[in-house]
Amino acid sequence: MKADLHMHSTASPDAKVDPIDILRKMKAKGFGAVAILDHNSIEGSLRASKVAEEIGMILVRGLEVSSEAGHIGALRVEEMIPRGLSPDETVDRIHSLGGLAVALHPYRMSTGVGEDVVKRCHFDAVEIVNGFTSDRRNGKAKALADSLELSYTAGSDAHYEKEMGSAYLEIEDSSDADELLKKIESGKGSPGGSGLGLGGSIKAAGALTWEWMARGFRRM
Ligand SMILES: [Zn+2]
Ligand SMILES: [Zn+2]
């Protein structure tokens, strides 16, 4: 089963696809599970979770939290975690809510938490393929996960329809989100898809700089 574990819906200020459309479109692409992780918002994943079963998809609830050090994925979380906390406290809060703390795109410039934070905080998993990060930085993330014996996640980080499913985890069939996350935690997933090659990286850096300028030089 294919699981895209990092997607953005219209609940993110910079993304364009409705959360329910994400489920329908990903099912049509042959995916069995998705995690909708909007920037500092739980609303999109909660909306999708109400209809996921009906559509025949597994939906992992959660969000992408902007910690002081960078972006942290909170999987299996149904409550807001405020932005701007230290990475240690963000990870603690995720754990106290019963969730999985994921170091998303840890080597991405400015929004990744970086190697030292991954080593120091008690993350459960590292995102080893992010569809919007260079293959080189994704490779470093995998090496880091392996050296710390952390589980893998992978996801497209799609903000637009054309990007959906570009990176994913291939994992045994699961009947619900809990079973899927247990398999992820026990290290059963293998990555599929890819990040950005060199041309794509330059294009993405340009697009990210442009969006950042449009937001008045505020980080997402
Ligand atoms: Zn991010
Ligand atoms: Zn993201």
C-alpha cells in the first residue's frame, strides 16, 4: 500500500487543494493512505477524517508545527500544538497527545530542524523522502535516520494537485491509521518516489523565495 504522509490542503495558507478532494484524488492515483499535515492547522485533517472511511482511504490526522528550530510533523494528533515553541517542547507535546513526532525535511534550509536537533530531541521518525527537497538532502536525512535507528516516513509535501503522491512510503496493507502507524513505528516502510533533482531544486528555491517575499518576509 502506498502512503503519502505529508500533504497540504486549503487549511494551509499556501496550498490549493480541498482536504476532501485530496482523498478522492489520491484514491484515484492508487494510494491507500495519506496524512494531511497543514501548517499550524489541524482543521484540514479533521475535515478529511470525517469522510475518509466513506471514500475508502486511511487518513492520518495531524499537522506540521513551526517550532522555533523548524518544521515538525505531528502524526496521530487531533489537537492544535502552538507554533514557536522549542523543538523539545513541541516533541513533548506531540508525545503527551499520543502522537508520533517526525523530523520533516530536516536538512532543508531555514525550515528544517537540522541534524543537532534531530539527534537531541526524542523524535520517533525522520522524513527520508520529501517531494519538495533535493535528492541530496533527502539522502542525508535517510543516513541520519539510519544512524539513530529511527523509523522512516516519506511524503510529497504537495501544495498543488500536480505534486500529490510524488514521494511516499510503501508499506503493508493496513486496515486503519493506528495499524498503519504501528507498522511505521516498527520500521516496516520503504520509501518510494523522489525529491527534486538539481533543476527542480533551483526552481523550488526561487518559488519559495518569491512566496516568502509575498508573505512580507515571514517564515511559514
Ligand atoms: Zn515543512
Ligand atoms: Zn509541509
